[in-house]
Amino acid sequence: MYGKKVIKRDIYQIIIPMILENILQISANLVITAMVGRLLANDISAQGICIRITDTLWCFYKGVAIGATVLIARAYGAGRHQDCRKIAEQTILTEMIIVFIFQVVLYFKAPLFLRFFSKDPQILSLAEGYMKTIIFEFPFVVITTVVTASFQGYGNTKIPMYIAVLMNVVNIVCGYCFIFGAFGIPGMGIKGAATALLTAQAVGAGTGLYLLYKKKGGLFRKVPSEHRFFSFDKKCIYEIYTTGIPAALENVFWQVSAIILSKVILFYGNQAFAAYQLGIQAEEITEMPAIGFSTASTTLAARAIGMQDEELRKVYFKEQLKVGVFISSITSVLLIFLPRFFMTLMTDKSELQAIGVVYVFVMGFIQIPQNLSRIYNGTIRAMGYKNAPMLVAGFGIWIVRIPLCMLAAYVLRLPLIIIWIIIAMDQVSRFLLSVGLYYRINKKREQTMNTV
């Protein structure tokens, strides 16, 4: 038997710092978004289409980092600490090579990708300036995500939180100076927002590497490596990417759908798209406590599996569901009853508020299924079913969201609120699939263990 206090302590020791980290990260993004929201609708739209592209790449980095987190947590649970260091270093080395290719392509071919979203020359000009600045943050993003994955794999979520504090302070201060101009620095508009984020990511990456390798107390200084950094371990790389790529594709599916959905929403006009971008940010305010569920469920389940303790895994899972339902119920009520308050935080333009309020209201009804899906999918991934969450996401996006949205906009010419309802339907369909898959996998796992 496991004491509930001990289990809850393990869960909260991981989740609470992650919640605070997410609050800080999203708060900084919200502040920057609110600053950009004081600019023109074209500025907001230009930043929005660039975010769709860069976030797609970020999903790849993050997905591979999820693979690293799973493997590090398992190795840590099994006491193989040298493997933890090797996994992290091989992830950084290989992702840096991939990042360089992305940077070259986007720097020289940015207009090719941007024209998919808009033909407006002013928006394209603003977006290209933003893109050619933001791509230089890619190496720093890789380092930061792997550093975070390393500490989270060990169950230490406090260090990533401290790094987030530093990054967010830098982002907000530099954002104000670079966007509007201050202390002798000329205002650069949305290009200033990109410069601020680049600066913050560079500071975060440098700090993260220092904390990993510092002489006293560094996570990897405690465990000397038997493997040279600039040498490839094919078996390790294979494990990282076969675990991480399905997670990356799951997120990339969402981002690609967001790109297509952005094109659909632009069909309703630039103001509709700008309001949608602000509405997403407003929704993220209430998602902050829940974003850590996926990583926490993956880390705890992987650690228990590494310890070969199936009962502990089940207890972790049940307690996380209880926490998820409680937090999601609160955020659901806030979005349903206070949508205008959240949109007011994002922009002072009444026409954008009016569109965004409807989006936020509809999203309030899917908080519980959306957030519990993260727990189910994180646990399924840690149990060794790497492709299952990806297939669930693929079904919801490519069978429900995209076809129905395109049908509603281009064929039936339905009002914008129907697009918001279809997005909600997608989230509910994915939740139901995740629940069904988890219990099927769990039953199969129990049968296998009983026959051993």
C-alpha cells in the first residue's frame, strides 16, 4: 500500500514548480502579446502567422525532448545515471544539426512559407522581418528544452522554474524597450518582440547549460560521462527519436492544423484572425495550471516503470486524474463566466474583443476533457505505446477539425462561431479515444503480467 500523502507529495513536487513555470512563461507571453495587441491589426496578424510556423518547429524540438524525458526518467528510476547524461547530450547534438537546416531554409525562403497565409504586402513585409530575427533563437530553444527535459526526468522541476523566471523577466523588460522604444533604444514594433524573445532564450540556454555542468551541484557533473559529447551513439539516438518523434508528430499535427485553420479563419478577415490569436492567449491564462499534467504523468509513470512498480504507476495515475478534474473545473467556470475579462487583458480594441469573447466562452466547455487527455496520453506514452497519442491527435485533427472547418467556411459559408464549436468537438473526440485506448492498454498489460 502507498500512503496518499507520499503519492500526493511526489505529484505536487513535480506539478507545482511546473505550474509556476508555466504561469511565468505564459504570463510573459501574455504581456508581450498585450504589448503587440496595442499595435495595429496587421502587426498582430504578422506575428500570428510567424508563430504558426515557428511553433510547428518548436513542437518538433519539444517532442524529441519528451522522448528524452521518458528515457531519462526510466534510466533514473532504474539507477542508470550515466545513461541520463548520454541521452541529454545526444539529444542536443543531433537536434543542433537539424536546427541549422531549418534556419537556413527559413532565412532564405521565408516569403515562400509566409505567402501561404496572406497576400497582403504589408503583413508579409512585417512577418518577414519578424521571421528573420526569430530564427536565430532556434539553437537556444533546443538547449533550453533539453535542459528542462533533463531536470524533469530526474523529477527536479524547480530548476526549470528558476530558468523560466529569469527568461520571462528578460523577455518582458526587453520587450517593452524593443517594441515601443525606451532608454535610448528605438521602437521596432513586432521585430522588437522577436528580438526580446531571442535575447531571453539566449539567457535561458546559457543559464541552463551552466546549471547542468557547474562544478558544484551540477546535474551532470555528479556523473562523469563515459561517452564523448561530439560522437554519435546510434542505439541511443534511435531510442530518443523513436520515442520522441511520435510525440513531436502529435504536436506537429496540431500546429499544421493550426496553419490550415489560420488560413480558414483569415477567410473571415484579418480582424477575425487577430482576435483568434488573442483568444488563444487568453485561453492559455487558465490553462497554466494544467499544462504540466502531460509531463508530470509521463515522468511519474516512466519512473515507476523503471522501478518495475506497476502498482505505484496506477496510484500516480489515479491521483493525477483527481487533481486534473479539480483544476479543470475551476478554469472551465472562469472561461465560461468571464470571457470578456480575459479578452480585455489582451487588447483594448472592442471589435477584436467581441470576436475573441465568443471563442473563449466556447473553449470554457472543453477544459476538463482537454486537460485530462494530457494525463491519459502522457501515461500511455510512458507505458511504451509511443504511437498511440499521435494517432489519437491525428484522428481528431484530420478527421474532425480540418475537414469540418473547411466544409463550414468554404462550402457552407457558416458563421465563425461554428469554427469554434468544431474545435471543441475535436478536443472531446480525442479525449474519448484516449480514455478507450488507456483502459484497453491497461487491461492488456495486466493480462501479460499475470501470465508471466
